[in-house]
Amino acid sequence: MRPRSVLWLVPLLLAVHNAEEALFFPRYLPFVLYRLPAAWQAVIAPLTTGQVGGALAIVTAVAFIVAWWAYQRPQSGLALWLVLLIQATVLLNVVWHAAAAVVLFGGYAPGVVSALVLNLPFSIYLLRRAARERWLDPRALWAVAPAAIVLHGPLLAALLVLTERWPR
């Protein structure tokens, strides 16, 4: 597969993952709240399944838009970097899901199946291929790691807070 074609797997696999989360999260939310430390419960308790669904839809739509941009403009290093950033963030999310499954749930956590079966191997494949074929300058490629931490942490939290303010 050429890089332009393989990039479409980023939003497609993310959509599968987000669908799994959206489907199973409502059933697990009360259990999550019960298992979290009191300080975290205060932060998470106002979160509704509608907010989570809205955030998942936005994240998925943004991934498709960025992949389309990278496909339409293959010479755009920024578009390619953003697609790889999304995949690096998905890889970080795999770690989060695996930890949540073990620590919080003692088994299944919403999204863990698609994270481990689809997103983990694809993330490794895509990021290794990007490095091996030098799709980007090595420094730019390494920069996706800290950017993924910011995207998966503070920016995702901000998106969830913003969904709280949307009209219902």
C-alpha cells in the first residue's frame, strides 16, 4: 500500500474503536465512578454518556478530515504529521485501555478489544513504516510522542469539558 492509501486506515480503525467505546461505555460508567479515587470522582461524575458520545464523534470526524487532507495534499508534511500524531495518540490510548482493563475492571474495559486487536498492531506498523521510509524528518516524527501526550491528556479533557457546555 502506498502511504496515501494506508493513511485511510487511521480514521477507519479509530472509528471502529470509538464505536466499541460508545457502545459499551454507558454500562461501565457507574462502575468507573465507583472504582475511582474520590478526587477523580468529582471530576468525572458530571460526565454523561452523551458527552462521551459527542467527543468520540468529534474525534472520529477530525481524523477523517485530517486523513482526507493528507490524501488530497500528499506533499503536505503538516497533514501527514497530523495523521501520524493521531495514530501515536491512538497508541497511547491502547496503553490507557490495557491499564484500565487490568487496574479498574479486572478484565474488559470499553474499547480494549479493538485497542489491542486492531490499534496496537496497526500503530506499530504505521509508525515503524513512517520511520523506515522516512516519511518525515526524524525529529518531526519523534515530536509526535510528546504531542500525543498533550492530545490524549489536556486536549481530550478540554473537549469533554466543552461538550458539557453544549446545548442539549
